[in-house]
Amino acid sequence: MCLLSNRRRERNERSFMRMRHASAPIVSPLPRPISFTRLGPRLRAGVEVALRVPSLFLIDAIFNASPVFPEESLGCSLISGPPALLHSIIISSVVLVLSQRALFKFYMISCALLLGATSALVNYYAFLHINFHSAYYTTPFGVQLLPHKGPSLWMALCILQLAFGIGYVALLNIESMYSQLIILDLLIPVIGLIIELPLHVRQTLVFISGFILTLYTLVILASKMKRFYYSTRYVYLLVRHMYRIYGLQLLLEDTWKRIRFPAVLRTFWLMRLAIQAVVLNLCCQNGTDSLIISGCDSTLTVLGMSAVISSIANYLGLGILAFIGSTDEDDKRLGFVAPVLFFILALQTGLSGLKPEERLVRLSRNMCLLLTAVLHFIHGMTDPVLMSLSASHVSSFRRHFPVLLVSACLFVLPIFLSYILWNHYALNTWLFAVTAFCVELCLKVIVSITVYVLFMIDGYYNVLWEKLDDYVYYVRSTGNIIEFIFGVIMFGNGAYTMVFESGSKIRACMMCLHAYFNIYLQAKNGWKTFINRRTAVKKINSLPEVKGERLHEIDDVCAICYHEFTTSARITPCNHYFHALCLRKWLYIQDSCPMCHQKVYIEEKNTNLSNSNGFVAFDENEPDENPIPGEAHVAENELNEENDSTESGEEDETESSTHSGITVPEQHSDH
């Protein structure tokens, strides 16, 4: 019964609330405050990017403006010239890095102030130029914006002022009572025009309406100053805290991502190019060259062009990765490498400071250099996929064809580019550099295809090819040596360009980086690989080898590749069997047995010198930290006795290995 009474009470309350809402008077709803949080995430991000672009337009216009005096630079004119220029740059920079919510709030207040000022100007314009007695009005430029007839004219003015008032109230989120007074204040001058008040009365009404609107706007801004102060202080403390904990680099990276700066730069450059195209079209000029030249006439426009190149390169890289079937995350950096290289080339050649004709030529040359660099990066994307397909012995033609097609294009495109350039330009340092990059790329493709063919042959015969690693090493080493020679040649070409053509600090820095990364480090890594390989071969040759009938008696497989022993096997001091090729690859990494982690290579006892891997031979007077078990010594002595009783050819091999410094450890009497 209690439950039924509760349900009945709830039902009565709901019916009472419905009757109350039905009997409430109908009031026209006021404009709801505008909230950007109701927008979708993509639309909100697009609006945010569009709202940051005007700041870049203002900064670009200030920096592209001519100085006050021709002999002064722009920096001097900003310092000694009008303070408004410097203030404009500071305000534009602050607006550019505002958070999303603060940015929307700033533009809402700015639009509200603009609507209020426009409403006051419309009232003043109507007071000066409209005469209701003759139902005729004049405009300063002879353009008639409003209807000719009296009733239509004041109706249009009323609708216009209502629109301005509603927008002003909605953007500033004004309370209902004050919002009605603001709209009434904007309509009072129009009412004075309609009832045909005297001229001085209408002038007074226009002045009072503008004064009240200005005063109320100042009151609104003053009421928001406290919140603005605390917000500014909070942001300052937050930035200082992040700087102390994470450092300047992470702070800049976070700001870069938060404001979506690449998208802002890209939108700025495309909008600027579209505006200039419209202007040139209206002036009936052929402006293709002019558009390209003006697209890189300042540092901001060069950054914008770099952002556009970044987007194109990113989609190109993703498309190639999807085509060749690669999933490596490091290969997705083409959208970062291409714009950075283009911006460095622009700074290195002083692109934005050149004359228009020279700028177009220099831009085309930089684009050719950028194209060759992009092709080199694409080769770096395809080479690992090509090697993995050949080494894993994948037989599907559909998996091999895309990578081979891209490799073929990487071989043909540099040749085609060099052919076109040599037919249209004379030999100079730029053409020499492009040609060198093209030849180097073709050689890289030849090396990759050669290694690919070697691995495919190895997979086709399905037999352990012990010389495969040597052949691959020879091919790779030849390619690295040629690449090193090209690096030295390009360093000399850059030094000649810097001394005799156009020297700059940026070019000198880039040459130093090229000398360190592409010459010094490459030579150091190549020499280190050669030493490691020679040391590994020496260690392998120091181990006894099993062949013939003894090899067939081994009922085991190689512990590294899990394949049977067909031709020969190497025995470690700990009595484990491996293929020579497999063990040599293991010894590239560490000097220990893959099974028991004991030392594989032991030098002669009377030497205290260390090998290239840092292993020091044991002295007779020092205790052995890793003694070899007695069973291993016995097995090796038995193996040596059996090898002594084999054919004369095997005896010669054993003697030659002994004369080369190889000693088989013997069992001591005290064991």
C-alpha cells in the first residue's frame, strides 16, 4: 500500500508540473550565448586554425612593409618608428599562441566590439545622408546600399540595428534586462528618423546612443579584467612550471602541437596565394610566375610553403608505404624531412631576399635538390622491405612486384632528371650537385637489387651458401665506399660554392654537419665494421673444423639456424657445433658461445695483448676464471687423434690451421 501511494504521489506531481508549464505565459526566448563546445572536434579544430590565420597576415604585412626611411632596416623602423607596429606584432603573437577557449573568447569580444562600432557608425551615417522628406539618400561613393522609399528605408534600418544588437548581446553574453536596454538604445536614433524629429535632436540622440553603448562596453570589459588578470597569472605560472620541469624544447614542442602551427601556416599560405590570384585575375594579368615568386617573398611565406610541402610529402610517403606493404614507423618521417630540408635550402640560398627573377630560378633549383633528397629517402624506405622479402624467401609475386616497381622508378627518374637538366642548363656547381645525387641514388638502387638477387638465389637452391655473407659484404662495402667518395666530392663542391659564389654562415654550418655525419661518421662506422669482420674471421679460423665421415656422425643441428651440417662444422672449446657462417655472425655481436656463454676465442698463452673486442689472453701464472670442463678436453683430444688418422688432405688443413696461430687446449695432468 505504501508503494502504491508513493507512485500515485509521483504521478500527481508530474501532472501538476505539466499543467504549470502549460499555463505559463509564452515569452520570446532571448538569444542564447554562443558556445563553441557544441561543435564537433574536427569542425572546432578547423575554426581554431582559421581564427589563428589573421595574426599571421598581420605579422606578414608588418614585416613586408617598407621602412620609414629607405636606408633603415625593418628592425630599426620597428624600434624607432611608431610604437603601434611593435605593439601589433606583440598582440598578434600573443593571439597566435592562445589556448582554444581563450582564442574563441577573444574573437567573441572582438566581434562584439566590431558590431557595436558598426551600429554606431550606421546611426551616424543615417543621420548625415538620409532625408526622409524626399525619400532619397546619398552615399559618399555613389553606391546605394538601402532601398529608395521611406518605409522600406526605415524598415531596413530597424532590421539592421536589431541584427547588430542581437549579435552584440549574444557575443558578450549580456543578461536579459540589460540586453533589451542595449537593443532599445541602438533603435532610438532610427525612431528619431522615423518620427522626423528636428536635426539637432536627432544629432543628440545619435551621440547619446553611441555614448551609452561605449560606456556599457567599458563596464563589461572592466568587469572581465579581474578574470583576465587571474587567467594571465595562471598561464604565466603554468608556463614557468613546465619550463622548469620539462625544459624549453618540450615547451616549444607542446605549443607547436597545441596551436596546430603547420596547419595554420598551410592555411595562411594557401589563402594568401588565393587572394593574390584573385587580384591578378581582376587586373587581367598572367600571374603564374608572379604567384610562385610571391609565395616565398618572406620568412613566413617560406614557412607556409614548407608546411604545404610537408603535407604533400606526408601523403606521398604514406601512399608509398601502403603500396610496398611496409609498417615501419620510422619510414613515416618524410613529411618532416622534406619541409625541413626545403627551409634549410631557402635559408642557405637567401631565397626570400633575392630579386623576383633570381628568386624564381633559385626556387626551381632548390626544388630539384629537394626532389633528389626525397628520392633518396624513398630508397631508404624500400630497401629494408626489399631485403626482408628476399631474406625471408617469400615467393608471392604480388609482394615482390610493388617494391621492385618502386626500385625501378628510383633508378629511372634520376636518369631522366639528369638528362633534362643537362639539355637545358650549362655545367655549374648546382647542376654538378644534382647530378652527383642522381648518380649516387642509381648506385644505391643497383646495390640493393644485387643483394636482393643474391638472397633470392640462396632461397631458390635451398642449400646453405656459406659465401653468401661475404658476397653481400663485398657488394655493400663497394656501395658504401662509392657513397663516401661522393660525400667527399660534395663537400668540395660546397666549399667551392661558398668561397667563389655565395658564402653564408648557414652554408658553412651545413658543410660542417655534412662533413661530420656523411664523411667522418660514415668512415668511422665502415672501418669499425671491417675490423669486427676481420676479427670474427680470425676467431672462426682458430676453431677446429669437422668434415667428412665425422660430420655425418654428428646427430645434431646448428643451434643458431637449426639446419643440418652438410659440408662442415666448427667446434667451440666448450664442444658445441655450429656452422661457420652462423657462428661468424654471432661473433660480430659478442665473443661467447651461443649455448653456454663461455669464451670462444682464446689467444696463445704467452701473450698479454688484447684483441679488438677487449678480450685479454690468460697468463700462465694467473688462475683461470672460466675453466673448461675436463670432458670437453677429452672430447677435443679424441677429435684431434681421429683427425690425425684421416686423409692427407685433411692433415694439411690441420697443419695449416696450427701454423696460423691456432692452439687446441690440452688437458693438464693435475686435472
